[in-house]
Amino acid sequence: MEIKKEDVLITPGMQAYIDKNNQYLAKRDKYIRDVVKKWRFDTIAVHGLYEMTEAIEDYQGAIIEPIFMSASQAYRDSDEMAAALAYKIPTWCYSRIANPSTYYYEWMLALLEGYGFDGETSCCSTSSGMAAIMTAVQPFFKVKKNASEPRNFVATSQCYGGTFQQFAVRYSQEQNIECRWVQNAVDIEEWAQKIDKNTRLLYGELPSNPQQNFFDIKRVADLAHAHNLPLICDTTVATPALLRPICHGADIVVQSATKSLTTSGFGVCGAVIARKNLVTNIDDNELKGDFALCVKYLQNRDFGPNLHPMQAIMTINDMRTLRSKMDLMSCNTLKVAQFLETHKKIESVHYLGLKNHPLHELASKYMWLVDAEHDAQYGKPVNRYGHLMSFCVRGGAQKTRDFFDGLKRIWRATDLGRIKSVATIPAISTHQQQGEAGRTLANIPANMVRLCVGAEHPDDTIKDLDQALGRI
């Protein structure tokens, strides 16, 4: 049984701490509203909520956010401890629950995903992207009346292999929570037909990894809300530099920050970003009011998918130049995709930036380089489509492996989002475990190669692809 905040006996000493910290929160909210919310995206990415006064007064003037390498927090007295553990005042308590370094990371991502959104957003950090997905969907599977009640959710079938496994095996097979797959995500009727009174959420990945699937976020969000359901979006490939679903009606965004948000490849981390006062048919006011904080302090406190403070600060440092990196690598990817689509040994190329891609027009409605209209380089809105693409090699699976083995500068790995170009064959790596039937459902043929184009000069990436294709 969960102890509710209102059930905690408040002593005079506790109330003094609560009053003091309410003043602190009011001051911080005013700073966000009056100062930070008026900054451009790049300024938020560089500074977050770590400001000069705090640095000078508390951390000896450290310009970069400090790393709190401590497992736990000490308190002044029993009243402060009691107030903190009742979540009546801001606390981190124990690094399985929170840590000052992870707070800086969460505040920054909440602001970046909420850039351009009129409402408030908050963030819960996680140890990986898969932990972020679990964190986002698990609360909506609560049993309402009895343990045997049917539960289901609707999700796009074209998604990362790990997502497919979590939904198809961990939930559908092991917990009897049915995942109803949407095959044609642009067909709003297919989404609608899969929703019934037992549906708990809608989930979509866009652009999808590796197929480059996409859907109309606003239409799907409106459909979800018409049924009193939340829409959860995975936009790992786009990052908030190119796409912010909350601005278009989505309730929650999940990020594998390991990937394009960081590009360095130094470690693994994830995040769940949610708008406050989200839509759900779950009767839980705390969950609705501040989803990210609720799952952080309750669900994830007990499950423990926490983020290490060192990784939090390393990720912050990577995110400071997010917009410029996504611009550069998106441009590089388009040039590579244009080369491949004319190559005689390539069967097909899947990249939303290509004008002949069937979803190019829809993606162009949503995918924009943030603040391009305000910078000196462009001075107008500019579409960008990310640095993930895929293509199919003529000649089948073995020819594809021969080409893949011939790469010299492009790294062979299951990773993506790196500053260095990385390629994999999804059928034998990221999507291997979901089996032939699952890959057919997700449109993952054996001759598909996923390529994440890095920051190298695109001419050098093209040369490596060309020489490897020359081997087959």
C-alpha cells in the first residue's frame, strides 16, 4: 500500500522546511518563466538550469555542472529527513531515486522537449532507452478492478527491435497485456479500429528505426485524447532539435539519449519527458498532474532503473551542441542517400529527406531544424530529417553481407547516433530476436542495411560505400 502525501503527519519543524523550499520552488519557477523560457534552443542546451549565482554561491564558481559522486544525501535533522522522504520538499535522498547531477540533465531535457510548448514539461532520467520505454508505459497497465481484467495497447509495428521484444514478449506473452500492432501508421482508421474500452495507451516511433516510418502526430494524438488515452512517442532518431511531439499534442516522449542526443558513444542513458496534466483513463491525479516526477519518485524508486551521475553530466555536455550536430549530420545523410538511390547495386533507399519517399511530405510537415529562421546561416525555416537511413542491397542476404564486410571506414556495430558513421544489418543484429514473422511484420528484409551517417565529410563516407559495393 502506497503511503500518500496527505497521510503524513506534519510537525512544526517539517512545516518550516516545507515553507522554505516552497519559496525556493517559486523562485525557480519564476526564473524558468521569466528568463529561461525566453531563451533560444541553443542557449537552453548550453546552460540548462545551472546558473551563475548558484555556481558562485554553492560550487566555488564551477562553470560546468558538478558531478555528485555520492550514493546518498545527508539531512540537517529528523524534520528535514521526514519532509524529504515524504516528498514534501525537493530531495534526492539516495542516488537510486535521484541525484543533483541527474536533476540538471532532467531539467535541460524537459526544457528542450518543451521548447515552443505553452504548457509545462518535466523529465525522469533512466539508465537506458529501454528503461525509458518501460518507465513510460508501465504505469498505464495498472489493474483497475481485478487481476483478470483484459488490458491492451496500440503501437506501431515498425520500431526498434528492443521495443518490439519488450512489447511482444515481456508484456504480451509474459503478462498477457496485448500489444495491437499498427502496420500502416499513416492510416488513422487502422489506429482507431484497434482501440477499445480496455486500451491503455497509443505508442509510436518516428522516424522509425530502421525503416523510416512516420505518422501524423496531431491526428493520432487527437484520436488518443478522444478515447481519453495518452500518446507516447519515441523520437530518439530526431531529437528535440528536429521534432518535439509534445508541441503537436503528444503526452509523453521517450529518448534513448545514448544515441543522437549525445553522439559521443561514451555511455548509455535514457529519458522520459512528459507534459503536465496529461490525458489518461487511469484514475491517479499525481500521475496525471506530473507524470515524470510521479514515476521517478514512486515507480522507478522501486524498480531502480536509475542513471549514474557521471553519465548525466557527460550527456549534458554532448547535448550542448545538439542543434548544430543534427543539422550537419542530416545534411551529410541526405547527400549519402542521394548517392545510393542512383547506384545500380542498390535496390531501394529509405530516407525521409528524399523527395520520392512516400512519407516525405508528411515528415516535412513536422521535421524542422529548430530556430533555423533565427540564425545567420539560414534565416528561414529549414527541413531536416536526421542522420539515420536504411537501404536494400541487390542480390539478397549474402550479397548484403559481402558489401557489409567490405566497409573500411564505416564502423560495423549495432549502435546508432554516433559522431562516427556506423552501419548494421538489422535482420542479424537489432531485429534478429523477433524472428522471421516479426521482421516481416516490421518490414525488415534480410538485405536491408541500416546506416547512421556521422560528421565525417560525406564524400569520404560515399567513397567507402562505393568501394564496398564494388566488391559484389
